[in-house]
Amino acid sequence: MAVLVGSRTKGRLPPTTEAGKLHAVTKAAHYPGIPAHTPAAILQATGRWLLLLALAAVLAGCGGGGKSVRSKAATPAPSRDWGRNAPVDPEASNSVLMRAISLVGTPYRYGGNTPQSGFDCSGLVNYVYDDMLRKKLPRSSSALAAYQGQKIQPRQLTAGDLVFFGSRGQVSHVGIYVGDGRFVHAPSSGGTVRLDHLDGAYWRDHYTGAKRVIE
């Protein structure tokens, strides 16, 4: 998949292009968060960078385990420097990144694993990796956490890595890292697939680790 570049021309990007989809996502009315640059290691450009938007954490639940946890109404902690690490396979990472972002706004559905049916958290991960890389992954968030693959420290994260959340040693949620501390996931019943930040008030407190499945 081609790497996106920023545009110096005036006017809107066509919604049928991947760049247009990303542009539309960042302008969605229900994502009024703080803008931040897309991962430089993935989306290098000579023009202006496209902007991603993030929102504070919400009620979180995940398929596979049927568990849910409630987010805290607290001020987000200051954002850490997440670094910009080159992926092992840039083409594969870029394809996973762009597919995940293109699904932002898809309704949440427990047990869902297609854009038509909606997604739960592990269903989203399974669909993106199968659709773009023909890679079959375990269905539940806990099984994904136990899946073979390199464990990643926070500053080693690259686009396409899986990030996990839970409590008391139990993993109950998973998302796809997209860069700059942000990840795409299907967080809650009644919600939609969305972008969030690992330094959000809820996610920082419940982060349990990350794993690389693109080798």
C-alpha cells in the first residue's frame, strides 16, 4: 500500500482515497480531541502532515471475555515521549495502520468481527490482520496477549503492534497501536471504533503491555 503524503493543494481530498478517509476521520464531529501528527516513521511527507484526533477514555469492554471496566472521570496525565521507531516491515505496518484507521466510526458489537456486523476489540484486531496480511490470530484479548510474538516496551512501539489493557493480572482489552502514543480500538457497547491515547486517564492506569505480531 502506498505511503500517504500531505498535500499542498487547496480543496478536500476525495473520500474514495485512503487519504480522504483519514481526512474524514480526523474531522469527525464525535472526535473533538487534541490534534497530533501521524507517525513520522510510517507517514513521511514533504508537505503538511495529516492530523489525527484523540478523545479521553470511555466505558471499555471487549469480546472474548465478556468483561467491561468503567473509565475514570479524571484529567489525563501529561503525554510521554513515545519516540518514532521504524517498523520491521514498513509495508505491512502501513497497511495495518491505514486499515485500522479506515474502520474508525464502525459500531461496536460484542462478538462482531466484520465492518457489516460491527466489532468488539479482538474482532477488530482479527479482521484487520486477516484482511491486510492474511494473518490468523487468536479470537480473544487474553489469547492474543498469550500469542507468540515479541513483547514490546512502551518506547519500542511501532505501528501495528498490539496494546493490551486489564487489571489484577488479567487482560480484558486490546487495540492496534498507530503511533505517537495513539491506538485504534473498539472500546464499548453502544460506541464505535475510535482513536484513543495510551496516556488517557483510564488507559494509562490499565495498560498491561504490548506485543509485536508483524515479524
